[in-house]
Amino acid sequence: MKAGTGSTPRLKNLDDLFQLNDGINPFEQPVADKNQPTESIGHKQISSMAIESLKPFQNHPFRLYEGERLDDMVHSIKKNGVLVPLLVRRIGNVFEILSGHNRVNAAKIAGLDRVPVIVLENISDEEAWVYVIETNLMQRSFSDMSHSEKAAVIAIQHSKLFSQGKRNDIINKLKELDNPHDNKANETCAQVGHKLNARGTVALEYSLARNTVARYLRIHQLTIELKVRLDNDEIKFLPAVDLSYLKEVEQALLEKSIALNAFKVDMKKAELLRQYSEAGKLNEDSIYLILSGEVKTAGKKRNSYSFKMKPRVYKKYFANREKAQEVEATIEKALDFYFQHHQEDMA
């Protein structure tokens, strides 16, 4: 059962990876002990585990399948079971899913209460993120991902948490599961890792311009709700970049206003929202006025006046070497004197 579709991925999909796409389900027999190994691939043991004992990966950045794609997976699982084991890591007594969130979701819908897993021990947070990212990239290409998913991939690979060397090691381990006795596979992986290091940047790896990478890093700062609107094409990409500069509380107010009033956010409104935020003037009322179209420009600050003195007047009363502060002080004293005597004359 293939987990994804799209253009040819960089590595094999998970069915080919574990050599379990031949229509045979090795988990047809019930397993008495949920941690009792039932099969092995390479040096990893496959176990049957209760779904209720599995925990989703924290802040999982990839959206679960919906619609026809989900229906097809549920139908396949009802017919053949879960053929591709999940990858999970042990954290104390908790088992966190690294790869297989869609399979678990489809298995629940199909009525299953247990799924096959491979338990990975002593996996750090850094390694866990690499497993999550790379197994998703195996199932479908980067170009097939939504904007928010691309942003998550780029943000992780761009962060201090991520190291290319660790990534290459994990890709090698995944390849070993595919060809546990084939040393040539490991040599190929080493060459791939070398090429990735030689390229040096996320932009080159995914054939993106550097400013596009920068924009995706901004997109990653959006709240989940606004990311969903971006992925659903309710908000376009460039306006979403401007919205990413809003504070989290401001983004929440923006989402509330959009949801209540069915407002649309175009480029001009997004720029205006950002300007108000930077000026410290963005609140529930100003968001409504901007989105409704009642406010169309940032406007000038109130009580902000400028005055120009004619050159002949300046030359009459001031020397050319006097500083602006000295001229201003003289004018202020003169005005005080004028208005004081003017009031006395009026009295």
C-alpha cells in the first residue's frame, strides 16, 4: 500500500523501503504480547502495539490525509491490514509516532485497535525531527507539499537543531532497513550525503530562490489557523508573509475577525495590518476597519505639524551659524512674549 502520490521522490516510498508491498500481511495472526516481536527487518524487530498506547509527534507539521486519499487508505487497510510498520520512539513509558500518523488514523477508521511498529530506542529530539521530515519526503516529493508543510521542512533544516551530518546518518539507517546486507547501498548514501553537503544550502536542495526560502521561514511563524487558510488558498502566499510579522495575539484577533465576518485579506490589507502592528496600533477595532475596507491607508500621525520660515525672515533675525535648537528657542521666547502682551492688550 503506497502512502502517497506525486512526482518521483528522492528515495523509495515506505512500501519499497520495508519490502512489504507484495500483498502479504505478516500480521494476520493475533499477537498475545503487544511487545512480542513478530518479524524482523535488518536488525529492527517489528511488534504489534495497541493504537491507544501511541502518541502523535509533538507539533507534527504535516496535515493528515482527507477525502479520497484517506478513503483509499482505509479501504486498503480493511482489505490487507497495515502492511508498512510505523516508526516510533520510546520516551519513558510513552511511544511517540515518528512515521505513520496517516496509517494510525486510517486504521482507527477501519476498526483496528493494533498496528505493527518498529520501536527506535534512544532517539533525541533532533533525530526525531529528521525521521519525521525524511520519511515524509520519501512518501511524496517536496513540490507536492502544502505551503505550511514546506515551511516546516525548511524551518527545521534551517534551524540550529538540525545538522546535515545527523541527517545523512539517519538516511543511511533507513537505507539499511531496505538493503540490510548490501554495502553498495550504504556507499550510495554516502555519496548523496556528500552532494548535499557540497550544495550547502536549503535553497539549492529544493531549487528555490533564497528570498523564497526566507519567505517560507516567515510563513512558519503563522498560527495554525492562518496556515490552514494559506493551504486552502483563502490567503495568498505573499499576503501571508506580511501577516507572519504580526504578534501571535494579533494573529488570533485577525483569525477571529475573518471567521466572524468572512473577510478576505489581499496584499494591501496585509501590508496595512503589518504597518499598524509595527506602530503598536493593531487591535480588534483596527483589524475590523482594515479588513472591511474602511481604513485604506496608515495615515499620518495626529498633531504632527511642520513649518518653514522664509529665507528673508530668517536672515533678518538670525545669523547663518546659529543652530536649529537655538533658533527654535528664540522663536519660542518671542512667541511667549507676544502672546503675553497681546492678552494684556485685549484685557
